[in-house]
Amino acid sequence: MREDWFLTSRSFLLSLALHFILGIVLIFSFNFSSKPIPQPKPMANIVKAATVDKKQVEKELKRIKDKENKKKEDELNRKKELEKKEAEIKKKLQNEEKKLKEIKKKKELEQKKLKDEKLRLKKLEKEKKELEKKKKLEEEKKKKEAKEKKKLEEDIQKKEAEKKKLEEEKKKAEEKKRKAKEEEDRKAREKALQDEIEAELVAEQEAEQELQDGKEIDRYIGAIQRSIESKFNQLGLDEGLSCVILIRMIEGGKVVEASIVKSSGNDLFDKRAETAVYSASPLPAPDETRLFEKMRNIRFTFEP
Amino acid sequence: MTTDHSIIDLVLNASLLVQLVMLILVAASIVSWTMIINKRVILKRAKNDSEHFEDEFWSAEDLSPLYTKISARHHQPSGMEKIFEAGFKEFARLNKQENIDADAVLDGSQRSMRIAMNREMDHLETNLSFLATVGSTSPYVGLFGTVWGIMNSFQALGTVQQATIAMVAPGISEALVATAMGLFAAIPAVIAYNRYSYDVERLINRYDNFMEEFSSILHRHAHS
């Protein structure tokens, strides 16, 4: 028996040693990760594809292209028109300037004439004076008598001259005033024109933005429709049903409320459509707040 | 040495149950190897002893000196020696008695020889059944560990939206270590079991033959 026990313990030790050696060999020679296998890149985005008729797509593409082309043409036409208008305005402005110049010229001419007249008047007066002197000299006798008359005459003349002068001054002031007013008018008109053009430009930009937004929103709605359709259970329902759903979302596309606005007539269909909307949450929604605000509440016709 | 996925890492990162399974398998492997070595020594010794004894037996002129020689040995007789000893002892004892039938003497010695052989058989066959058990069950135990590990790794996968092979692969590899261990324990055990049961059968055949031959000799003695 003792011999047996000895034999068994010896065998046990031998087997332990064997396992130990084997373990060490395995650990050192079986390094799995000595050559890391290049990991296949995880697919970044799994494409959620829906089968689409190619022809239809082409048709749609063509339609969009046509639309765009047409739009471009329209834009070009509009631009041309605007340019034309601008040219016209310029022409008008030039004309006005020309007119103004003419007026100035005329005014100058008038002034010259006035001066001439004054000179002539002075001369005349001088002559008259000389004549009077002569007369005085000649008619010393007559002087006393004439003096009164002369004085009167002189007075009248003086008064007249004064009056004339006053009138002239008045006229001048009026002219000046008129000119200033004209200038102001012109400026105001110009400014108004500029404003009008600017306003038109801004409006145009806004319209374009609106159009862009509409397109974007259409795209998002298409995506939403697709994602809802992918969740929709068509089993046991007739084809061709459709209902109008109102969806309220919060930022990030989470659906807060979905309600049937116009029923399809089939209660099951309505119920399932609603469920599909909820289970498709979060729906694809724009990150841009401006765009999102426009589609916070959307209403669309669901027809799978 | 990068131990990203070395065997040690795989074992240490496994879940508790899988580790337990691995421990059981390692223990089973160690014990079965102990028995393999043990049995091999025992069987070889028995074979050598029987050959040696057969030589001795057939070269002996008379059986009585052989018996005394064997009885005088201080260590316990084994195998064929034991059978011979038992048979001859019974034969001698019965032969000493007066008025006894020769057939009855032969019967008695044969019976005692059969008993001795059965005892030898029992001794030789001990622990062989353990090898058979290890050989047949340890693959299943290992498989159980693997299935459990894979279950866990798939459960972890359930919460992820995008499943890639890179996410399950480490768990599966970890779990598969258990199966590898099960196979590692089972294969030597099965081979050893088959081999040793064959060896034991041959030895027993040999004992049987020897018993028959010895009986015929005794028969001759009894009826002479």
C-alpha cells in the first residue's frame, strides 16, 4: 500500500509538472496578438435605403433641373430689366443736370444784362446831371424854379431807383431760394431712388432665402416621411389610404405630439400612422434654429 | 510582450462561471494525467512480472521449490504469482487431507485461483472508469463554459445599436478557451482509456491462459 501511495504521488507530481510546462509553452508561444489583424473600419453610416424607381427619379431630376434653369433665366431677365431701369435713371439724372446748367447759364446772362442796364442807367444819370449843370449854367434864372422841379424829379428818381433796387434784391433772393429748393428736391429724389433700389435688393434677397428655406424644409419633410414609412406597419391594410398628420417637435426632432388632422377613414390606419410617427422619433430635423422654427409644427399627408 | 489577447488575459478576463469551468477542467486534466502515468507504471510492471514469472514457471523442474521461493519473498506477490500461490496453496492443503476426491481438490484450487485473478483484475481496472468519465464529459463541460461566455457577450451586444465583429470577437475568443481546455483534458484521457483497457484485457487473457495451464498441470499431478 505504501508503495502504491508513493507511486501515485510521484505520478501526481509528474502530471503537475507536465501541465505547468505546457502552460508556460502556451503562454509564451501562443501570443495571439503578435500580429494585430487590421480591423475593418466600422461602417460610418449605414445607408438607410428605400427602393426608388429610377425612371421616376430621373424624371424628378429633370423637372428640378428645368425649374432651376427657368429660374435662372428669370433672374437674368430681371437683372437686365433692373440694369435698364438704372440706365434710364442715370439718363434722367443727366438730363436734369443739363437742364440745371442751362438755367444757370440763363441766370448768368440775365445778370449780365442787368449790369449792363445799370451801367447804362448810371451813364444816363451822369448825362442828365451834366445836362442839368449845363442847364443850370445856362438857365441860372430858371434855376430856382427848376430847382424845385428837379428836386422833385430827383426824389422821384431816387425813389424809383430804390424801388428798383429793392425789387432786384427781392428777385435775387427769390432766385437763390428757388435754386436751393431745386437742389434739395433733386437730392431728395436721388435719395428716394437709391432707397427704392436698396429696398428692392433686400426684398429680392429675402425672397431667395425664403425659397431656399422652403426647399430645405421640403427635403426634411421627405426624410421624415421616409423614416415614418419605414416604421409603418402595412400588414393587412389596403393600399392607397392617406391621412393628414400634424406633428409637433422639439429641438433635435423628438416628437411631442402627433395627431390626425384628417382621417383616412380607416381607424387602424390612423392609429398605426400615429404609432409610426412616435416610433420614428427622433425625426430628422435641421440643426439651424431659424429653419427649425419654421417646421416646429408640420402638417403633411401620409400616404405610404 | 503585448498581452492583449494572450492566454493569461483570456483566462483572467473571463466571467466567474467560465473561470470555474476552466478550473474544473484543469483539475480533471491533472488528475487524469496522474492516473495515466500511474496506470502506465502499474501495467508495465504487471506485464514484466508476468513475463518474468512465466519464464520462471516453465523452467522450473518442480513446483514446490518455486512456491517456497515465492512465499519467501518479502514483498507482496502480484499478478500471476498471486494466482499461482493461491492455487498451489489450496492444492497442497487439500492434497494433504485423507480420503478426498482428486476432482474436488482440483475444483478447490481452481476456485481459489479464480478468486485471486478476480482480485488482480479489480486492482488493474481501478481508475480506468475515471479516465473514461473525463474523456467523455470534459468536452461537454468545456462547451458549457463556452456557451455561457458567448451568451454573456451577446447579451452585452444587445444594448448596442451598431454591431460589429470587433465587439463580439473578444468575448467569443475568451469563451472558446474553455472548449479548448475541455478538449485538452479529454483527448489524452480517451486515448489512455482505450489503450489501457486493451492492455488490461490482454493481461487478463494471459492470466486466464496461465490458470488453465496450471490447472492442467495440477490435474496431471492429482491423477498420477
